[in-house]
Amino acid sequence: MATVIKPNSEDRMTDLVVEPGADDADEFEVELPHSEPITLKLEADACGQRLDKVLSGLLPQYSRGRLQQWIEEGRVTVDGKPAKVRATMYGDEVLRVEPQASQSDTAYLPEAIDINVIYEDDELIVINKPAGLVVHPGAGNWSGTLLNGLLYRWPQLVGVPRAGIVHRLDKDTSGLMVVAKTLTAQTDLVRQLQERSVSREYFALVWGQPVSNGRIEAAIGRHPRERVKMAVSTLPTAKPAVTHYQKLGMGKLDGRPVALVQCQLETGRTHQIRVHMQSIGFPLVGDGVYGKQHLVFMFPRQALHARRLALIHPATGEECAWTASLPEDFMSLLQRANIVLPE
């Protein structure tokens, strides 16, 4: 369908090299396979095909969506001139493509980010994540994440999937997380999470005053209408989820009753505590997604802190546990509500 035009000493173009199965969305790809322009001479079998389809067949390492974007941005020329995505090829054109990095291509680059380390040894790291820090790169947050900071401080983590991350906290949830420093440790910690042998306790401030303690067992799945949200669900795609909670104190915010609860997870579903507490009528203070929308101004984030983490050390087999004090903003919130932390 095309002939690759090779560069000479005065041209910075590179040969077209297509790796079977290559995908521009691979998790740990940090640069484009081709950062130099690519020139292609079409042949007769390309006649009658759309430009984007021709390029998709010739450059399978790039998604069609990305190729279409480059065409629209003028980074693809046909016989030296910009063209439209739907332009019909005749089979004798010369195409020039200037690959451009997307945000996702730089998602796994090291960045200097402050990380509060609670504990570290040769196998794992326990950190106290501040509210506002995204754990893993994704849409809208391709840089400035905990993962970027981990790769900067511990470069060897580039050889461990997800830079050793085995579980996440929401952006606006503070508290303890464990990160594996080796593949063996990561495999063991993931197994412990799957077997529910990792203990995770949270402090949450909720609207209302629940009974002293309780157990919530309700499957969680994607919200049927709002796809960015989760919800209690009976659909087959929903995953089992269990949360235990205990009331630790009661108070009021601007005359409205609130309660400090300790939540312990058996499972670790997306937004589990936030969804479960909302499902029984006690949404988290400050939760702009699942909480009381007219009261979100009371606190700039969901009042949720991962206070305690306990697990079996992957190398020694010893039981290990760590705790992290409430951050200043959460403590100030409790003072406003006249709630005193239990001894």
C-alpha cells in the first residue's frame, strides 16, 4: 500500500518501523515510537480509500483517533498540503506524518512531588497521602500524580507495574497507602487484598447520626445513568462490597447533626465508603458527588481519612500496622462540630 521514503543525511526523517501488536496506550510507554516525521509513498491499492483509513492501516501503532487528530491539526500532509480526514486517496500520493506526543504518553514520567513516607524497607513503602493528590494518571490528570512522584524518588519502580501501587485512595481522601518496591512484594500484597487479609480503617464525618454500629453489605457497580459515579446495584456486573462502621462521636455543623464514624473495609470497591454510607442515609460531609449538594460549601472535600493500615509483611510474614493522624483540615472540621476524638 505504501513505500517508506528513507531520509538522507540532510533529512531528519526516520524509517517506518511497525512493531506487531504495538499500542500507543500501553501503560508504561513514556515516549512515542516515532518522534520524527514519517514519509510514505502510497501505491495503487490505496486508491479509493479515506486518508484516515489508509494511515490507520499503515501505522497500526497509533489509534485511529490519534491519527484523525493529527490530520485535523495539520500534522499530516498529502503531497505537501494539509488534507481532510475523509479525503479520498488515489494511490500515488506522498504522505508526511509528524507524530506528536499526547498527554497520556508522558503519564509515566518522574516528577518531583513531596511524598510523606511513614515507613520504608526493601520490600514496601507506606505513605500518608494528602488530600488533593491523584494516585494514578488518568483522563484529566496525566501528570502531578503520586505515581509520577514515586518514579522520581524511587526510579527502580519503573520495573514494577503501576510503580508498585496496589490500591488507591480517591483524590480528595487523605491517609495511608502501601506501595510495593518489588514485583514479588506487589504480587503478595495484591493477593492479601483479594483474600481480605489487609485491614483498612477510615475516619469519616457524615451528615446525620447513625446507630452505634452496623454492617453494610451491598454490591457496587457503575451508576446506570451517571457513568462517572458508582451506586449500590443488583446488576450482574456489580461487585460484592462490605463495610463495617462504628459511631465514635456526635456533634453539629451550623445546627445540623453530624457524626464521626470509623469504617472498616472488607472489600475495596471504587468510592465504597462514600456510596455505602450514602445508601443508608448518611452521606459524607463535603462530598460533592454523593453528599448533600446544598451543603458542600461546609468542607472543600469529602471528610474521609484512611487512618489505619495493617497487613502481613510480604518478606518476613510478620503482622505490621501503621496509623496516621487526622490532617489539620479534618481536625478543624471536628472542632467546628464540637466532636472530640476518642482516646
